[in-house]
Amino acid sequence: MTGKYDIALIVGTRPNFVKAAPLLNKLEEQDKKVLFIHTGQHFDKSMSKNIFDDLSMRTPDINLNAPSDSQSKQFQYIVDELKNIFKSCKIGKVGVFGDVTSTLAASIAAKQSDLYLFHVESGLRSNNLSMPEERNRIMVDAISDLLLIPSEDARENLLKERVSSEKIHNVGNIMIDTLYKNKSKITNNLEKIKNTLNINKPYFVITLHRPSNLNDDTLKDIFEAISNFTQDYQVILPAHPRLKYYIGDNNIELTNIVLIDPLPYIDFMSLVYGCDLVLTDSGGIQEETTYLGINCLTLREETERPITVQEGTNKVIGTDKENIINEINNVLGSKISKEAKIKYWDGETSDRIFKILFV
């Protein structure tokens, strides 16, 4: 691969695609030459198929097809392959998104190649270093030249780590750009997805994928708690491959919980839009439910997105069975009266990023 590019954008997982889509489209609308690289980190094709059509984004110029047999092997492979690409091409800036393995690997490859690095969704902190994502965030932010934060709490986190304030810019939440652009598609698709999944009464949506929750005792508590509500509510669980394999390998029993394959972005957001409650250990869904005004209970002990609790519809409740039952009861029947009006969560984040980079 050779050529001259204004920017290289690196993605590796489905959430990366959702974050990259509005910026990629904005850059190319403004006639910037973009080298769009997919590391291939997500090993299950169902996690990323249809994502490009769903998000109206073009397919990547390069897919590295990173191996998935071990994280360390995958990480080093991505670093080495990207360094080779960066050596053969002339690239102005490198952009990374979020906090996954590909984010850190691409950041290291960029800095080892003496390239300008910017990090979209910078400054988020759970203050839990046992989470791989937390370690990734801290390391990427430490070596980035430009830190693009989604909310003001992220600025405080970075300043505590002695990051220069001149590097930090609040551009808003780029995932909301994607949600904002596709909201009519999402709402218009609701009845179709309900019919497809045979949903005929109020329902919950569950997503689980974090290793800390993938053990017999924790899953048993979560599923037993939720089973108390299955008489009145359907429960839909789009299963991350990691969870699906764990349930199958360990014969985990699901009582009246419908396990389905991962859904394309529009279908999944339609499913969320129509539900009464989301229970999750994901980060991004905490933001999406806040924007949509949907109750969200986060099955973790902490969140790197506290603004969704302070100004949104999210509550962090842990994984204790009785507490889950109590918190579900607390939110059911409660009407969310406020729309979240978080600064710069307005669908214009990609515009702000472009101006910072090029104007």
C-alpha cells in the first residue's frame, strides 16, 4: 500500500465503526483523503456484517485480518502491520476511537512511526485498572497529541493525570452523531423488529460481554433476578459471541430469556428504542439510552460514563441478585420526564472535530 493521505482512521470493533462513520463521512465530504483501516479485531462476522450499509459508510481500504487466537498475538500483529503501512504511505494524522485492543495497538504503531495521533472519546475513566479497557484508555491518552473528549468530566480526569489543557477539546459524543442521523430509521424500524422477534408485550433488553460478569455465580444471579419479571415482560438477549460461547460451554440455564444473535446497528437500536428497560455491562449503551430517554441499569460496580448517571437515565447497580430485583422494581412504571441535554450531544461532533483538525 502506497500513497499520500490526510488522515488514517483505524477501527477494529463494531463500536469503533459506529464512532468512525460520521467522521469518515465528514472528512470525505470535505475532500480529505482518508486511509480507512479495519484491524479485523472482531472475530465473529455477525458482529460487524451489514454495519457499513447500516451506517452509510464505505468499506475499509485495508482489512488486516488480525488473528484471534490470543490477545497478545493479536495486539503485536496489529502493531507490526500498521507500522509497515505507515512506513509505505505518507500520512498526515492518525485517528483512533474508544478503548479496545485495536485502539492501543494503532496508537503505539502511530507514535513509533512519529505520526500525529488524535484520540476520539478521550478521558473516560472507571478508576478500575482491572478492566483492560481502562488500561487502554490511560495509555492511549498518555501518548496522544490531541484528546477529543465527549463531556466535561473527561477533562477533569485528564487534568488530574497532568495532561496539558491545550491538548484537550470537548467535541461532544460522536456516537450520538450516528444515533442522531439514523433516528428516523430506528423509529420507523421498530414494528418490523418486534414482529421479527415475535415481541408481543412490554420487554427488556439485556447485553452482557465483560469478562468480570462471565462466571457461573454472577450470571446465575443476573438471570435469576430477571426471571422474576418474565411473566409480565419478554426479555431479549442479543448475545455477544463471548457470552454465547460461555453459556453453551457451561450449560447456563436461561428461563424465559430469549437468546438471539447480535443484531445489525439499526435493528439493535430499534429494539432498544422500543423497550421498557435495558440491563447492560456495556459502555456505549449507557450513552445511547440516555440520548433516547430509556431507563438503563448498568450491571457493574462503576462506570467510565458518570455523566449518564448525573444527567441521564442510567444507574449503576452491580450484580447482586436482590439489588437487581429491587432496582428493576424501582424503575418499572416510572416515567422519564426529562430528555438529556448534555453539552454537545447534538449530532455535530464530527463537524467540531473537522474544524479542530483542519480549520
